[in-house]
Amino acid sequence: MNETLSIDPCVPARGEVFVFRFRSQWQRISAHDAATWLTQDETRRAALLPSPALRYRYISSRAVLRLAVARLLDCAPDTVDLRDDTKGRLLAQATGSDAVLCADIGYAGVWIMLGISATHVGLGTSLPSFRSGSDDTNPPISDGSKGSNGFSAVAFGRQRARDNSMLSAAGYRSSIDSARVSPFVERHTHELAAREPWYVFDLPMPGQLCASICSAAPLNIIHAFGWSKRNENGR
């Protein structure tokens, strides 16, 4: 990722999305700054996480999100307020500013991913080891060849990431984990797609990791930070 996270100040237009990918070990924010930027509620939430790695990942994601929003809105990171709407979707607003940005946070292996837009946006990821209860009877093949269900592991993961991104953008992130034990995702994503249009874009990821971003508005411009100019694995 850009070492200094250099972004010209601008409020994203409708259909314009900023996407960031970085490792938890990204060191351009000091531990002191990260702790200072978090609210007391976020600090308490981090303390309740079961492992130091999860706590560090949570703190890093919130701190870098504040830094990115601060760059866009031309303000200090500690003036950026992060709050949830009625459906649990992240909203970001600087003190004294009328601009409200929509945001989402996703995790894929060692990567932390952020999405920022003027309209509701969702990030969806899928790991190669993922299996839902309904898939265990006919799992995809991990080497890329197709199994009896006609899906390779990559194709399965890519569709799962797309579905998860749509659920997150629509405000159903808490339902994503339920897909591990029920066919909720497939049924509910079809219902969401039938009710209103959603626009999904696959993000290049290494190996069999899959990630997608979904927007409530047509995706006209995607500003990506943390990727090389060459697509990874041709994707």
C-alpha cells in the first residue's frame, strides 16, 4: 500500500469507490496514534476480542479507515466519527462536515480491506478452506478442477465473496456467518437482487483468496490502493 496513504482531498461522487488493501503489520500508523484515534467504545470492544492478533487487526482497520477518510475530507483522523446506521453499516463523518461517507471493512487471510464510497458499499471475502454445512455433501475440488457439482474451489469462493459483499452492502453482514450452517446466503442474495440493483466487482487476490466489492450505485471509478499494477494470478 502507498507508504504515506497519499490521497488528494475529495468527496467521492456517486459511483466512485476507494478500496484499500494492507497487512495488519502496516506500520505507518504508530500504536499511540491508533489508540488515540479510537473511541472508548472501540477500545472496550477491542479488549473483548479473544486474541492479541484479532485485537491488533481490529485496531489497525479502524485506525487506517479514519486516516483514509481524513485524507478524503481534508481533516484530522481524530475528528472522524465512525458510527453504524440502523442496519449496522459503517458511516464516516468529520466533525463540522456535512459530508457522510459509507464504508466497510473486510478481512481475507493476512489482508485488511477497506471500502469507502458516497453510497452503501460492502466487501465480501472467501477463504479456500471455507465450507458451509450445505456444501459438505458435495464439496468443490481444491486443485481448480471441477467436482461433480460443476464448481471448482476458486469459482465457489468467488461466488461466495460476491454474495457476501452484497449482504454486507445491504446491511446483512451479521447473517454472513449463518451461511456456514444454513443455505441462507443463496436464498437471501436472490431476494436482494430481485428487489433492487446491486453492482459487484471482483478484486484481484493472491492464490485462492477471493474478494469482491458491492455498491448500491453503478461502479464508474474504482481507486485501488495496495495492489500492484499487474493483476495477481491473472485475476
